[in-house]
Amino acid sequence: MEKLGEDPSREGLLNTPERVEKSLKSLTSGYKVNIEELVNDAIFTESYNEMVIVKDIEVFSLCEHHLLPFFGRCHVAYLPSGKIIGLSKIPRIVDAFSHRLQVQERLTMQIGECLNTILAPAGVAVVIEALHLCMSMRGVEKQNAYTTTSSMTGIFKTNAITRSEFLSLIQNPTNVRI
């Protein structure tokens, strides 16, 4: 703090080092998540073989290059091949990988690879749309430049119709009102 020109003994900064440590531990808590324990026994045998999508999952992470946040929405789909996963586990998997120092590209792939490993589905699709504060607050300073990444495996990669259906479905606003 002194190198920034601040007085670390100033009242507002007295507990800042402890608050930053606590914050960083929370923001990087994904390193401690055991995916097998997270999924637990939420894998079920089911003959359902149509697309399952969980969309608009809020995602927050820290850019590993600048330790600044990036945040946005994550959309995940899979085509079951005899096994389904409890729906709440998908956002939990997103959180487990996003609560690490990340780049959006790797985060997108890790989510897809995880579901592929757990379910052995016919395919997995992941799309993340995020705003990076390292681009908004510093450097290029573009406040409205969103980054979109995708990871497609199996039928989502090889079948243009399946891929298009997924991309179309995540573009439509959710009309569910509670």
C-alpha cells in the first residue's frame, strides 16, 4: 500500500490485508472442490436422450493475468447416453472451476471435459459470455466488449443441426417467472 502512495495505518486501511486475504480465499475456493464429492450420488440411469440445457448460469472468476474479475453467463448442454446428472450439479461444477484463477477459454473447456468424464454423454456444449474488467478498467478500456467462448464435443461438434439447435435455444430469453 505504501508503494501506491497510501498510508497503511489510515483507519480505512487497517484491516484491508486481512479482508483481501479472506476475499481471495473465497474467490479461489474452487481449488479445494473435489468434483467426485460435489457430484456425489447425483448420477441417475435414465433412457432420456434429448438435449438437456441449463442456461444463464451466473459466472464470476478472476483473470489469472491481472487478478481482476470477469463475469457473465454460462450455458451448458449435454445429450444423455444412458445417464443424467442432477440439474443443480451443473451450476456447482461451473462454480468449482470458475472459483480459480482462470482464463475464459480454459474455464469453458474444463466445464465441458468434466461433464464428458462424469456422464460419457453423446456430446457436451458450453458457451460462456463474459465481461472482463481487465479490458474495461485498464489497458484498452472498452466497457462493452464481451468475450464469447465455446466448447463443443461429440454430436455438438459433428452435427450442425444439433449445434444450431443448442445455439438457438440459448439465444431465446427465458420466460419463466416466479
